[in-house]
Amino acid sequence: MAVAAFAGMAAIFARHLGEDAPLSYVPVTGSAITLPPGRVIYREQPVVDFDDGESAGTDSVQRTLHLQVADVPNPIEGDRVTVRGTTYKVVPPIARDGNGMVVVTLAKV
């Protein structure tokens, strides 16, 4: 449950940091949801893997989508989302922040 002092913050963050175009969220079961602009935050974060300790590593990108629980209350592995024309599936981890947002990790389909 959200702490009263932070109630409404999810909507404020999404409105100011969110995508400027609608996107489609398709749960494994149920109907597709169209989320209007300013409702979700899409992030790409660089990840560097130093697997042998000697090389410079391999660059890759971790993609996450920050959703409002009010819009997508129960995201699960296998759900699909189209962001900026690219379709992704939801993969672990899926993390709730306790303040009205849930962060899902995305993998290209």
C-alpha cells in the first residue's frame, strides 16, 4: 500500500518522465490495454559485463518499463508491450515499489 505522503507520486513521475506517445500492453490473458502518453516511463540502461576480468567487457542494454499499478495491476512474465514501434516481452524481475509503480524488465521478441 502506498504511503500517504507519496500518494499520487507515480502519476506525477510518469507525466513528467513518461513516453510522449501511446503504447500497447498485451497481457498473457485478457485484453490489450492502450496506455496514453505520460502514463509509463521507458528506460534503457547500459550494462557492461566483465566476464573474464581482462577484457573491456560486452556492452548491452537493459530495458525496463515503469508502469502505474492503477493501469496494469498484475504484470506477469510473458506479457507483451510495444514501445516506440518495437515489441518486447516481460521477463523477470518484476518489482513493485510500494508507492503505486511496478517496474518490469523487457526483452526483445
